[in-house]
Amino acid sequence: MKSGTQLPDVTFHTRVRDEAIEGPNPFRWQDVTTADYFAGKRVVLFSLPGAFTPTCSTYQLPGFENGHADFAAQGIDDIYCLSVNDSFVMNKWAEAQGLKNVKVIPDGSGEFTRKMGMLVDKDNLGLGMRSWRYAAIVKDGLVEAWFEEPGLMDNCPEDPYGVSSPETVLAHLVEQKELELA
């Protein structure tokens, strides 16, 4: 993946709260497309191996959540966290993390991740097919900047983290803004 690449056109199967539904589980299915998420916006998209996993839950997701105002100050409209997990898992993870700023995108079947070239086998960790860790700045569906962890491979014995961190992405945005103002 590189700058200038169009995101793949995918339909994500999400569960959304609907107060018109009575009972203990007031959610309904809602299909959301790539265009629904990305058209007409400048966003940060980051993808990670799995909801509730240590690095994802302790560093990457909270870093983007807590840095939301800093990203907004750099012209970012939304921050999306994508994982090869179903909507049930992503919604519960968002709830457990107390998310108010980052929006989660469930890629349950891995279709988007596969089309991005980031689907990897993590059977060595008992996870099956998952996303390689990356982040991107996306403007109107086009990749503006790409941040991929090194060593993309199936059954990687490590879980590299740093290139796709909120700190790295924010530093890039600040630098780009400074260059534009110079």
C-alpha cells in the first residue's frame, strides 16, 4: 500500500444501537460501505491484530482515543480502528475501552484487510487470519500517508509496534502542517 492508493470498496456488517428495539439487546444490523466511512473526510485509519489484545488495548487504541483533540487540530475529522473481528466483539471492546472519540470498524471476514494486502495468518498465536498492524491518513478514500509495521509475514513471532503508533502518525501530521506553513 502506498500514498495515492484508493481504499477498496467493501461493505462492513455492523451492529448499531436502535432505541426502537425493545429488550436487553437493542441493536440492529446496518451495512456501512467504505464510501460511508471515508467519503468527504480526512481520517486516520489504524488496523491491529485483535480486540482485547495487549498492545492494541494498552497502547495503540488508548493513544488514538486520548490524542483525539491533537489529531483534530491537525485537520483530522475522524479516527477509525479496524480489526478482523466481528461487530459484536468490536462493539464490546469499544464499550470496555470507554471510547468516545475513536470509532471501530468490524472487518469480520477480513475482506477489507485482504484487499489492503494486510491479511496475515496468526495461527502461531491461536488467532487465525488477522490484520497486520498499520495506520494511514486517508483523505476522501485515498491514502495520503501510510505507516506499516516492519516484517509483514504470516505467523510472525513478534508483534512489531511503533511505526503505526498514534505518536508517529501525529508527528507526521504536525510536520506536514509545518511544511505547508513554511
